[in-house]
Amino acid sequence: MPRVKRSTKRSDRRKKILKRASGYFLTKSKLYQAAQEAVERGLKFAYSGRKQKKRQFRSLWIVRINAACHANGISYSTFINGLKLAGNPLDRKVLADIAANDAAGFAALAGTAKSALADAKSPQSPHGKSAA
């Protein structure tokens, strides 16, 4: 059986881990075993962080939309319901951007939601046409 010397593959693998660990505190950036544990732990947090990022941004968008809704005299839940009844396809990311940068545009959307809710509350005949 031939003799195997692991110089390049082994050193390359170690270098890759130590490069990822650069900037870590004390031995975690210098000693291979400690660096490997720290890097694996960091990658685990990075994976879960990518999932949490989506939740946190959605939560932020909802807070921004809610603030703009209350400025226009409507609650967040009724606003979203009104937009769905009106058939508006805008998602929360776009709505939050409009709320932050275009107050007049958001006021128009709030008016659309209110009118859609008013139309939905008006009495209708069993055939789907309005009674009036």
C-alpha cells in the first residue's frame, strides 16, 4: 500500500477553517480545534439567522403599516382586510415602503380599503346584486 502524505489537503482544509475564524477572540482564531468548533457554531447561527431575518422584516413592515393606518384612522387588520376585498395585490413589503415614503399614496390606499369594507357591509340580495 502506498504511503499517503496529507500535506496539501490537510493544510488547505485547516487554512480554510482558520481563515473563516479570523477575527474571533483569542484561541478561537489561532488554534485549529477551537477555531473549528467556533466556525461550526457560527455557521449554525448564520443558518437560523437567515430564517429569523425574514420574520423580523415582516414584523417591521407590519409595524410601519400599522403606524400609517392609525394616522389615517383605520386599524391594521381592517386595512388589510379592506385591501383584500378590493382585490389589491400589494404585499406588506411594498405597503411599508409606500407608508414610509408616500403619505398621500397610502392615504389613497386607506380610502380604497375603507370603501371596499363599506361595499362589503352593504346588504345584498341572494343573487349577489345590491338591493338598492
